Amino acid sequence: MPLVIPHWAPEAPLQALRLAWLERAGVEVAVLRLDQIDTLVSGNKWFKLIGHLQEAVARGAEGLISLGGAHSNHLHALAAAGRRFGFPTVGLLRGHARETPTVVELRTFGMQLHWLGYAGYRARHQVDFWTQWRERYPALHPVPEGGGGLPGTRGCAALVAMVRAQLPRLGWRDYHAWWLAVGTGTTLAGLVLAEDADVPVHGALAVPADHGVADQVRALLAQAGNREAGYRLIEASRGGFARMDAELLTFMQASEEESGVPLEPLYTAKALLALRRAVEAGEFAAGSRLIFVHTGGLQGRAAAMAACRESG
């Protein structure tokens, strides 16, 4: 049965972030709570997916196939969307078969899984990678790792209008900058497209620079015909993707207790810690108003914390 785009337009609430270090600096921050749009199809992942769903419908596809790791927020959101809206999904996973809470839920949601090993997963950038999978699943539309690509970028551009519509609730006329965690650069590129350099977008890198995020963002903006301006990338990976340490975890716990906003250690906690350092270094003047994007990912928090305890 051909895929039909669901009539679902979730809205994420915008709320003030109350933290002592912000108050001391006279900087106001509002959090776009993408973690609250849904219990399963959560975070920025849905906004990345909607553009790919539109492409899939245009091509007469019946479902989606994509890639990710054993803790992938992207595959989790894709599988949950497939279950909720009734279309088939296939996940191509990095490494060898293992059980994680995310993998268990992917199966529960009905996603068909294939483990590629590590060499097989590295081959995803080769030009003929998708050939065998298109032959095996001709009715499914391929989606890049993490929901990236120009369709994902354009889907994330909608976040700007979502924020602007809610500013009166905070008593804000405008805002001076965006701040968010960056994994692939897709969400950041979408914000840059929508703002068109009018408001700067600061991306706190959750992965090391050698993951190629800067090149990906440049490529996405070039594909969209947008100028290379209006954003910057800040190192925040703390030495590697999924790298956690005592300072980060202590900061995360204290921030959650003080603000009441739940975080996770791979993206949102790293981004908020990087913001604190920027604020305390005087990068934002008193009176600045910032939008912090909560990109979700809370479904993987328990597994991430467990892995940290095991390695510690």
C-alpha cells in the first residue's frame, strides 16, 4: 500500500530555563521542548523525517529504510512512526547483533533489522551502497543516517516558525541567538536556512570535528542555494561521541534538579554545559535572549548511563 503522510503536526512548548548562572549573567534562555512532542516519536527526529516522508510519497514508496547504531534515536523514532502510522520500516545497524533497550523497542515496533558489521556499515558512503538494499526492498524509500540530507534539513526549518509563534507567552519580542547540540548538522542547517543569517545559530558539537559535520553543513547549505553564513560550530564532544565524564554527569544532575528539565548525556547535557561556559566567558551580553533546542533523545538515556557506569 502506498505511503500516506500522516496528518500530524506536533507542537513543542517553549519554556523559560531557570538556572542561577544564567541569572547571574543577566542572560535569558527559553527551551524548545522537542522532547515533549510525543512519548515515542520524540525530539528533532520527527522534523527530519517529515521531509523524507514527503519524498517517499512522491515516489510511490510504501515505507522507509535507514541506518543507525544500537542506541539510535533516529531509528527509534522511525520505527515508532512506522508503528503508529502503519508503514513498514527496515533498520540497517552498525556492528554485530546485540541487545539494547533501543534494539528491543525497534523489534517491538515492527522494524526489520539487519546487522552490517563494522566494515559493512563504513561502506554506507560508497556510491553503490544502496543498490543491494533497493533490490531487496524495492518498495522502501532510503533515508540517510540520522535522517540527514536536504529533506531532513527543510523539515527542521519549521522550528523557527514554531518558536516565533510562542514568543508572546514569554513576553519576548524577539531573540538574539539559537543554541543546540549537533550530531549530523541537519537541524542546525535547517535553522540557518530559515533564519537566513538574521539570527545566529550556535551548534555545540556532540561528535569530534573529524566526523565531518562542518563539511556536511556546508554541503547542505550549498544544495539549498543558501549562503555560508549565520552559524558557528563549537567543540563540545568532550573527546568523542558518547564520551562522558564526572564533570558532565554532575552538571547534568545539578541542572535537572535546579531547572526541572530532563537531559541526556550524549547531546543536550553537553550542549548546555558548553552554553554555560560561553555565558560565563562573557560571549553573550546581559539582556541577551537565547533559544536552546532540546533535541530529545531521552529514550536512550538509561542505556547511556548504564554504559557509563560499566566503563567507569
